[in-house]
Amino acid sequence: MFNCLNERGTCFARLALSLFLAMPVLAMAGPQPITQSDALSPALSTVSGEQITLAHLLGNQTPITLSGGDAQTVFTLPIAQLVQVVSANLTMALVPSSGLNTDSWLTVRINGLTVGQINLAQARLEGHAFSLAIPVTALKRGYNTVQLLAAQHSLTLCAPPLSPELFTQIDTQNSFFNLSTTPINPDLTLAQLGELFDPSSDAKQAQVPVFVSNPNEAEQATTLAYAAQGIARRFNYLPVNFSLRPLDKAGVPPLAQASQPLPTAALLIGSYTELAPYLAGLNLSDTQTPRLIVRRFDAAPARYLVILVANTVAAQQQLALRFALTELSLPATHSLSLDSLTVSGAPNPPPPRQNNGFQFRDLGVVSTTLSGVDAPSLDMQVWNAGWKQKAQVRLHLAYSAGMSAQSALNVWINGVLHGSIPLNLPQGGEYADFAVTLPTTLLTAGWNKIRLQPVLIPVTNGGECKPFFPGNLSVSVFDDSKFIWMGNGSEEYVRDLAIFSGFNGMKWVSGWLDGLNIQLSDANADLLSAAMTLTGKLSQTAHLPLIKLNVGTEQPKNTWPTILISTLDALNAENKHRFGLSPEGVMSRLQNNTPGQISLLNLDGTPHLNNWVESKSAFDLKNLTFAAVAEDTAQPEYLFAASTPATLQTGIARAVGFGVWSQLTGTMAYWPYEGKPVISIGRTQEPFRNYGLQRGLSIWIAQNPWYGLLIVLITGIITALVIRWGITVYRRRHHG
Amino acid sequence: MALFPMRSLIIFLMSITGFFWLASVPTTLMVQAVLALFLIGLMLAAYLGSRRLPKNHPIEPWLKLTVMLTSVFLGWHYLYWRATETLPIGFGLVSMLAGLLLFLVEVYGFITLMYGHFINISPLERRPVPLPVDTSLWPTVDIFIPTYNEDILVIRPTVIAATQMRYAPGKFKVWILDDGGTVQKCTDPNPEKAAAAQARQAELKALAAAFGAGYLTREKNLHAKAGNLNSALSYTHADLVAILDCDHIPTDDFLLNTTGAFLAEAKLFLLQTPHNFISADPVEKNLNIYGKIPSENELFYRVMQPGLDFWHTSFFCGSAAVLRRSVLNELGGIAGQTITEDAETTLDALSLGYTTAYLNIPMVSGLQPETYSGLVIQRVRWGQGMLQIFILKNPWAQPHLAFVQRLLYTNFTIYWGFALARLALMLAPPAYLIFGLDLADTDGQQLLAYSIPYLIASLIVTQYYYRDVRWPFISQIYETIQSFYVTQGIYKVLRKPRSPSFQVTPKGEQLNSEFVSSLSWPFYLLLGLNVLSLGFVAYRLTDPQWQVGAIAFVGTWAVLDLFFLLAALGIMLERPQRRTEPRVPVREPVVISLNGAELNGVAVDASRAGLGIMISLANGQIAAKLGDELTLLWPRQGIEIQAVVRTLRPRDKTHSYLGVEYRLASSDDERFSVAFAFGNSSQLEANNRARYGGRSIISGLFFLMKLALRYGIAHLISLLKQQTGRFYRWFIYSF
């Protein structure tokens, strides 16, 4: 495997690297510490099996109910890019209605190909679990569209298609795909980096090691941040944890994953000299031009290296930026040299504002057509940083002809039906600017969900034995529909941690696309790793690269928004005070807020969290990672902090994960290790701190209405006493 | 005049500021609902509690403060919400302007609420100051009765009653100030007018001579009533001047009750007493509610003037008042820059450091304007005059006035903004429903949570202060009928502050038949708009773009306006008025000698010219017919007067009503008839109190609806007949 006799230096490096690379990149669980193991991964020919429930694919455990004569549901089955499916079958737990006759069938289509049919009447008689073998040719790597189509009848003739007895229910927890796969290691080119950084895997978080010559070098921080964006954006929505390591570090053996050896990728950044061992065999004639390379690492099959090689830090930075611009396609080669590398500019300028509003596309909503009898809803969420704001939604939509006059597009605000837009013209129609006012009564501080729910009803001919056409039921909502805030407060987007998870909707307001500083308290591998992880997540959330970026340890010399990544000890007293982490204040904040939120989480009375709070472990600063917003607008405005760099790195890795990132709201969030909840102190939880006296009192009274009444009573009594006293004095003076 | 030490003032201001600041704290809808429910409940408890407590109970001031502070809290909170969350900025220029105007109207309403609280916070109930036993120390009094063109029969009882007031003989003199018989009038180039003036002059001279009054006139009719009074001042010399409008018949204790205060307080310039009316105003007459509801003036004279008196800001109302001559001399006479010379004179006197007082005992019996046009003339004059005072004699620039006095004189002007406010409120529903203007950026839920509590609070406040003297929604009827013309009058003053001229309020007009007032036309337009907007309610409710809650709210508002407008039109259908000598309720046993029979009866109403008697006999048992002569005997007074039967009708199965016209044989008879009908202030007080008594808001609303539907529709029917008749005549004559 290694010829270490003649190439000693590089031999050790390659050995270390290969050993290190053998650890699984795509972990099944959360971030795992690198541990010792004593065997390389088994041969690639090993087949691994996997069971994926429909509940997992759909993201919830709600059964699927197929109702009506012609019903369907569609979902996606992701299959990792670098695997080969050996066999697949689908097991479905069905409960067909007793009213279905033998003409009722359930058809399974994958990627448009019918792979099986189940007679629903027979299924009811024979039991509830059915298994279908899926031909592997129907499956592809990446995202597979799975359609379940039900043709259901209760009568031979003239069955009304929307009769209630026409249904089949699918238990999503007990319905699953069984996939047997084997990893493959194709010789990927730069054009196939998307297969390497594959979001369609089943992992919760990707782990990407990054190797540089000196992982404690601050000078390369911005380069690393760009590179992290390049990888994270290719992973799309899958959270990525980066760990920075030295090139010459003696690594650890790979984690044994005997049943499932998976492809891995690592990122190397350096000069031609530093990376020479990893460039061997590529026959590069030019060792001056910056180059982007992808190669299979023969020393460890299915291991890949992505290499950014340039001889200067500035060139490395430009190269990394080019790597981050995933919009620019890469050629189908292993290597790309970039002679002219100046990349500048910003994403397309934001669309013009109208009346303190923005278009749906700013919220990440694209023009969408919702079709069918059970058309899905269009959901979006909007951040309300103001107190008692109201807003207006101005919809641009169009609908098809032939729908019943009862058709409508319902507007729901935070689960409350607020309005209904009629889609009742038989010839179809369009609303260019349909205004729906969202009153302050329905909008809450923080995230607000707006749902546009289509209710599309076909025109019936009335009664049985009168066929009608249930098709052509469509309504399109266009992304130039507007959302307009009316009143104050929208400028306060940046004053809340929710900007991290809602960045897609706030990016035009935050100013981060005009420039962002990430300031580190120290040039430390863990802190640099944390910065990479954070930057990668930000670019994923924005769906845009953060081009104007400055990452380093020095105080920024510009006025861009600044995120500080620091240990607690490295924070000066002023910043501790600004972020509410001063020694005298932080414990009271934790103690005031944690029990309340724990009690909300623990509605079922699970004791372990209560014990955790009561044991004071919840307030152990050594275990906590903090995210906070400064009280003022001076730099830095945002902070991630923990007691040690390692804790911080782990903490940020957890923060960018599924379900955690969106919990970062309010002025401070803190979380310990895995298994314990993330506590966010919402802006309204500390109303006086965040909103000033009057608005703070308003919020406090909203939370404590009876105390508010008491205050009004007491104030009234005092005022009455004062007035009475004044009248008495006047009467005595002027009327004896 | 410093009211409080500085430290106390600071504490006071801080407390008030804190209260208003707290009322400005925004709330969620849920909190607003809870707060409103609680405060309304507290208000209601205080209101109901105060009604059950005896007068002057020690806890009463605290209940008043509860009502006051809760209404102010709700009102301020409402206005703050309106100002910060509902102004229709961004809905187009027209909507924005209309919405801002509506908001200003609401601000105006809150200001008047605050003024109402301020005025009524501690009313002063004075008692008459007794005169010394030694009558030589009593002040001399000239009693001026200015007249211009009123019927002699209107003036006659006033002169008679004035000359027989109980006072030290020789210490008072009654003067008829005849502006209808001036030299200028008597030598009018028009011989008919000159002859009429001369005849009038002769009549009034004879009247004066017959009852021992003096007669004064002057060369020219300059400066109207003020000029007339000032001319008289130059011919008279008494210490005090009592001014009585020619229809204000004084009681016999008028001077006894009023002059003592001038001996007790050297700086007193004016003692005003209530204007008490014994005839129906056009609202009462045309809606047929005279005697059934309290008189309109009671609110001002019975409730508000005592409140103003507490703040030393009672003002001269032109009649039923006594003034100190020395101050008048110092002022150069009655003021004449504005057409409300009375209030203007008071301001001038206050600016010299003098004081005023108010004695809340009705001691005159006067006549109301009888037609809608007469009422409009009167009210427009008052409104214009008050605005003139503010523009020409800015109370904030006058010396020696206390801050409170300046504030309240500002209120006297601001009050007249009600006309514009009422017009704006009537135009708001059509603006929204017909023209689709967004007057407020809100929805039905919020309107319910914010505006309804404030509305209820305002109604409770009105009931609390004025329940006994003003039924619910009656004020709005009065405002509606004045709205257009007072607005017009105010506009004229704003354009040319010195231009309005004094117009005498017509009294004693005869109305022989029913007719539609020619001043009704603006209200047809308003009614038309209102009805159209109600039609649009139905149309709008079918349009999904519109908010049902807001439509329902504005629609209800429009329905209420409809009732106000119909009631207003009912008032503008003038009913016949056949009696010019008003009657007042009395209660006195009389004996009737009629056709040889002696009947015992009780006099139930009386005028200068006649008597109404209740006899405990069925109608058929009384041997009398119309035109029979009879003798009336007042056993208590020992007076006999001849009379003739004019009315005889059954009252019920056992009582009959006999109406007689006096045959006054002598001036003594006439003196007695006047004294009997109008001379007793206790009787006047009792008559007024008999009309007190409130109604609940719901009951008041039903009363309004009944009046509106009955008399408003009658107006429209009459109008239709009139127009149909005109068209028919035009058609006949044309073809």
C-alpha cells in the first residue's frame, strides 16, 4: 500500500492522512470525536443495508391518507451519490377503507416508472403489510421522486369521486424502504463535486476535515471561510462541521464502520510546496498558477481530496472564493488552473423596496403553482422584530379556468384563518395586487407563519353518474407578491439572533451581504474551525455566497456587521456587559430564564431535565455555548462564546445542526452538550432590557395582565388622591 | 392668581403625567379587552353607587374621581392607539386627509370630555347672602328691561313683575329701554315704519306709567343691545344694575336673593342666576316632548354654571343677572366689540381683577325661541360671539386672569366646534361606505376592543353628570340641528371676525299652521347621503375585500346618524303655535262661583291672562259652557278676579279641567295674576324638578328612535305633499 522506503517524509504524511481520512465523513449520528480504532475500513465490496421509514422521509409521523377516487402523494427518496443500490424494496403498512371494491388499486411509481401495484380490496382482506420489490434500475443516485397513486372505487358505476368511503391510510412509521447499497468510488471530476458533497445522504451532519500547514494561522482565516462556503453550499441544506488539522499531524485510525464504509472527502489548502505529497501523480507542469483539484485518494479507496493550491495567501483566498461561487460551473476535469482570479462584486442587488416591504422572493419563496384537489399549501415565515406591528400582504396570483366557484385561497396567519381569496371566475383569473391586512392581533413578535392554502374544487356536474373532470385545478403564487410592514420596527431585524436562521428572509436588511466581519479572539484551530462551520451555515441559509468577508483576529477597521467568536475569558469587561455575560449578570439571566423554559419543554413531566436544572448543571458555564446580541449597535454586534475553544467548536457544530439553528432567537441563546435543550431568551422575555421602558412595560403587562391592572389601579388611586388634595386646597383658598 | 405652591404643583403635574404616560402604554388586544372590561365595570359600580347614595355623601367625591379617571384613562388610551396605529397614512391623499380630520374630531371629543370633568369636578352651591336688617344699607338697583321689537304682551308681565319685587321701597327702579322707539326709528323715512315705532313707543310709555316703571330710549340704534344698555347707564345712578330680557319675568324675591352678595364681597362684579324657560323650544314643540323631558338649558344653568363658579369663571348671560355699576363705569359700559356682549363684558371685568358668582336658584320665567330659525339665529350668534371674543380679546393675553379662567374661556370657544365635529361625524360613514375612503387603518376586532369601551365610558360620564337634566342622545339632536348653520357662522367669523352683527332672537312668534322650515335643505342632503351609505352596507358586505367587522361598526354608526337626522327633520316641521301667553304649573286651591254654584278646585296652571283649574267632578256634573262668566276666589290670598270659561273638558272619570280667561278689571288684578303665575321662585324650582329624572341609555335610544321615525317621516311626508302640490300648480299653470 505504501512505499515508505524511498519517500519517507511524504510516506508518513500520506500514511497519516490516509489513516485519518479513513474515518467516516458522513456520520449517522451527531458530531463524533475522533477516536482510536485499530483497523482500516473493510473492502468496498461490502454491502450495507438500510431501512428508511416513510415517516423519516416525510419528516413527521402523520399517516398518509389518500382520499377520493383519484388521490396521490409524492415524496422524495434520497440516495447518496457515491453508492450503488444492490437491492431495494418497499414495505407498506396499509389500511384501505372497507368500502373499496376490487377495482381499487394503489400504484407505486418511482421517477415516473411504475414499479408495482397493490389491489386495495385484496390488501384489506389479506392483511396490512405489503412488500414490493423495486427494480434497481428505477432508482437513481440523488433524489428519487416517489409517487403513490390511488384509484379508489366503492361502486362499479357512478361512484362520486369525493365520497368519504374512498380512502386508504398508510402508516408512515411502519412503511419503509429497505435499501442495500455498496459504496462506489468513481473517478470524480470537478463538475461532480456535488456528488462528493452530497446532501442526499441520510446523515444529520457532514464532517469535513480541512488540512492546512498551520491550523493556528490567522492569516488564512478568510480563505478558510470561503472554502467552507464552497463545501457547505454544495451540501445545500445539510449542516457541515469543519475541523481544522495540520497537514503533518499524525492522525488517528479511521472509525470502524464495518457494515457501511462510505465515501469521504477532505479539503487541503496550501502552497505547491506544502501540498507536494498530495499532488504527486498528477503531473503538474505549472507550480505557480493557482489550481483547484479533485482526486481520488488511491491509498484509501473511496477517499477523495479537494485541493486548493496557490503559492500566496492572497491567491489562496481568491481561489477559495472561486470555489465558493457554486453558481459558476466547473469543468469535467480533475484540475482547473485559474490564471485570472480576481473575483469581486456582490450578489445581485436586492429588489427595490416598497413602503418598508419586500417581495416574496426575498423570503426565499419562488413562484409556485399549487395543483390538484389536495393541493399543498405554500408556507413562509416572516420575522417580526417590532412590537405590535401590523403588515399587509399583497398577492400576485393567477388561477386556472374550470374551477368551481367555491374555490379559494385561504390565508392563514399563525394557524388562524384570516382571509379567503375567491378563485371563482369560471374562465380563470388573476389578482395583480390583492391586499390582505394582517392585524397586530394576529402577528406575534418573532417568527410568524403565513400559509396560503388552496382549496381547489372541480366543477361537478352534480350527482352520480355525471362524470366531471377533476383536473385543471391550479393556482400560482408569484414571487413578486409583496410583504409590507406598516409601522416601526422592521429595521430591528438585525437585533435578534433569529437573523441567523432567518437570514434568507432578512439578508437584504441585515447588511451582511454588503460585508461581514467574523472576529476571532485567538488564532486557534478550534476557533477557526468554528468560524468555518458558522460561515458555511450562513451561506447555506442565505442561498448566496458571503463574498465581502473579513475573518481574522484583528479589530475590524470597517463598519461591517461583526460576529465575534471568542472564549469567555477573552472577552473584555465592556463586551461582557454589552452581551449580558458580565459575571454578576449572566447567572441571574440563566437562573431566571432556564427553569421557565424547561417547564415548558417538560410538559410531560420528564424528570431528567428538571433534575438537570435543580442540580445546577444547567448553569455550569464550563459546559455552555452562548450566542448573544449586543445591547448597542457598536461592533461587534453578535457573539458566539464558550469557556474553551474546543467547547466552542463543539457548540457551534451543534448549533448549525438540524432543529438547533432555528432555536437561536432572542437576545441570548445557550446550550450545553447533546441531549440537553437549547435555551433562547426571547426579546419579549426581557422586555425592559430590549424594548425600553414604555414598550417593555407594554410587553410585561401583556405577559402579566393582572399585575398590569394592579398598576393601573394603584396609579389611579394616587392620581385621585392628588387631584382631591388639589381641589381641597383650592376650595379652602378661594371659597373659605 | 397663584393656585398652588411650586412644590405642590410639581407633585401634581408629575402624578398627572404619570397617569397619562401609563395610559399611553400600548397593549395587546387581550390585555385591552381585560382592562376595558375591568375599568368599565369599575365605572359602572361608581356610577350606580353614586345614584344610591344620598346627596353630599362623603364618598361621593371619590366615586366622581373614579368615573373621571377611568373615562380619561380609556379615552387617552384610545386616542393614543388611534394616533399610533390607525391613521391611514399610505392609503392615498384623500383617505389620509379624511382620516386625519376624523381623528381631529375624536381629539376634540376627548378635549370636551376633559373640560367636562374639569368644570364638574366640584360645583359650588351658593346660598343667597342675607341683606342687613337695616334697609337703608341695602344697595339701590336699576332694573333694565331692554326691548326692540317684541310683542307688548311679552314685555308686559316682565314689567309688572319687576315693579312688584319684594325689596326696600325706593331702593329700586324699573326701566323699559325701548330700542324700537328711538328717534331714529320714529323718524324713519318709511312712514309706516315710523308710525309703528311711534305707536310702540306710546304703548310702552303707557305701560311704564301704568305700573310705575321708567321709560328710556335713545337717538340712534347703535351697537344693538349693548348700546341700549349703555345709553341707559348714562341716565341712571343706582349702585347695582339688574338686567332682564323683556321676556324674563322675575320672581318677587329676585332682588332679595341677589343683592346681598354685593355687600359681602367688594370685588364682586356679577351675580348670574339661571335662565328658566316656561315655553317650549322648537325641539320640544315640534317633537311634542315639552314637559316630558328636562329643558335644554338646565344642563348649562343647573349643572355647568355652578361648576364654572367654583373656578370663578361664571359669566354674564345677558339677563337674569345683577352687575355692579362702578365696575361697569370702570369698563366704560357693556362691551360692544363682539355680538355676545355679555360674556365679553365678563372677560373685561375679570381682566380688571373682579370676580363673578352664580346663584343656582331659578328666578325668572322666560320664553324660548319658537321656531327652528329663531333657535338657529340665537345659537349662531352665541357661537360667533364666543369665537369673536377669542379672536379679538384673546383670553390668554388678558391681564389678571388665572390660568384656569383662561383655560375655561378657551373652552367656551372650543365648545362651538361641536358643530363641525357633528358634521364630520355624519359625513364619515358615507365617506367610508360609499366612496371607500379608509378613515382608519384597523379592523372590527380592534374597533370593538378600543372604541366601544371609550364610547361606553363617554355615555356613562354623560349620565353621571347630566342624567337628571339631559336624556341620552338629546344632546346629539341639538348638535345635529345646529351643525350646519353654526359651522357656517363660525366660518364667517374666521374670515371676518368683526363682521357678524347682532340679530335679535325672535320671541313670541305666531305659527298658525304647519310648515316645513326653509332651513331644512342641508339636512336633506345629509339624509340622502346617509341613506345611500346604508344601502352600500348591504353591497359592501358581499364584497370579500371589505372587512365585515368594520362595515358593521360604521353601518351601526350610520344607523344612529339616520335617527339623529330624522329627529332633526322632525324638528324642522314647524307645528302650529296658538298661544303666546305661556302657562306655568301651579298648585293652589281656588273657589269658583259659576252659574250660581260654588266649586272647589285646584289651580294647576296659570298665566298672566288665565288659569287652568282641576275640579273633582266629572265633566257632565259641571253646569257650564264655553263663554260663561265666573268669579275666581283665591282663599289664601283673599283675591277675587272675574273670568270667562274658555275650555271645559274631562280629565278622567272623576276630574274635569276648566280653562278660564281672566277679565282683569284693574292693574291690581293684573299684578296679582302675574305674581300668582310667576312670582314664586319655589314654584319655579319645583316645576323644574318635576321634569328632572333620567333615562337609561337603552331607554334613551329607543326614545330617540321613536321620535325619529314618527316626526322625521312626518316631515318627509309633509315635504312630499308640499312638493307635489307645487308641481301640480306649476303643471296646471304651465299647461
